[in-house]
Amino acid sequence: MGWGIDMVHFVGAGPGAIDLITLRGKKLIEEADVIIYAGSLVNPQLLDYARDDCGIYDSKDLNLEEVISIIRDAEELGRNTVRLHTGDPSIYGAVREQMDILEELGIDYDVTPGVSSFCGAAAALKMEYTLPGISQSVIITRMDGRTKVPDRESVEALSSHGATMVFFLSSSEAGRLSERLINAGLSPDTPCAVVYKATWDDEKSFVCSLESLSETMESGGIKKTALIIVGQAVAQTGYERSKLYDPEFTTEYRMGTDKNAKDGQ
């Protein structure tokens, strides 16, 4: 497989801002004969990079079989197809089911990663998820709804780890999320953040407590297209300095003042 030839390219569109797509992703859009994009989430301005004669389809109006039909028709005509997904295709992109069918049909494909909205949200908040002494893990998850979540990945189970949690696809369930996390043992004053349409022109962000999460979102008029971040890292305080830049710490590239300290972060 290779990129730039007649095949299917799954492309991460990035979190929203049109200049946050990768150089490769932009080039594939420019060269595409057919583009199928997730119109409910992808910034439509990215389509301005496409050729005037490019066939463009909005997948929000299509089911899986209809998407595959468009791809198959394009393949039969020797056309180059871009399947444009929001953020990075590997996170809630529903790409595996598409790839499996393409493999059954003998259609080549590749994947171009994109900047995920959880990275865009951190940028909006000027936040570091992995603060030494606070949290060294990020859990990307969602509330259960019409799409079920395994019991072992319930919000209650995940909250026990004390890691930073980033909730996708859960904006409409903020009240239930807050209640369940508090009932699971998280303090009502646990720091939270909400980022609506990270990196878009109409981006909004709020920092609040877990207890006031639902009220904050309601007063901000946020019902969808937002990420909810829960954990002590949101406060961005009380952390330890990184060992990597500690003057006492010796690394592979720098001798520290403490000869007994070992490499690490």
C-alpha cells in the first residue's frame, strides 16, 4: 500500500481548525477524486482544499452500506477516495467495520492520523494532562447510552484509578456523569473542565467542580460537541517538577549534580 495512488485513504481531519490537519491529510484531500466526510463533526472549510471536480458526500446522511457503495463505485472507476473522519480516526471513528468490509472486497486502504480533540481541548485550557505527582495516565472514555460500555469500563470502575479522565460523546449526560462519579467516591469538588468545539472559531471552555458540572454546561448553553475532563490535573497545581529537567538529575545527554540519580522522568 502507499498514499497518493488509487485506493481509499482514511484521513483524520483534526479537531476543527482547518490548519490543524496534517500536511499529508491536506495533500490527500487536494488529490482526491471522491471525499466522504463526517458532516456532523468535520469542519466543512476543509473541503475548500478539494478539487472543483471532486465528488463530495456527507456521511451523516448515510449508513455503512451506502458509504461502502460509494467507495466501491469509485474503486471500479479507478478513483482515489478520501474517507474524512473528525479528529483521529482511531478514537470513536467507527473505522474498523469499514476496513473489514474493504478487505473482504479486496480494496486497498491506508490511514493518516489526525490531531484528536482531546489534544485540542488541552491546548484550549493550556493544560498538561500528565502532571508528575498528580496523574501520569489519561483515560479516554464515554458514558454508556445507546452504545453500551463494558461493565469493567464503567465510569465507576475507571474513576477508581485516580487518572485524568476525558469523556467523549457525553455532553448530554453531564448530570448523570457527575452523580455517578460522586456516588463512586470522587469528591464533589474534584476539578473538571468542559471544552466546546475545541480549536473551532466558536470554541468555549469552562473550569468548574464535579458538583457544578451540569449547571456550568447548562449556563454555557453546551449540550453537545464538547469534551468533559475530570481529575486533579485540571487544576494544574500541586505537581512536582519533571526529573527530566531537574538540575540534580543525570540523563543520557546531561550530567546532573546528584551523581546517584538515575535516568528517568
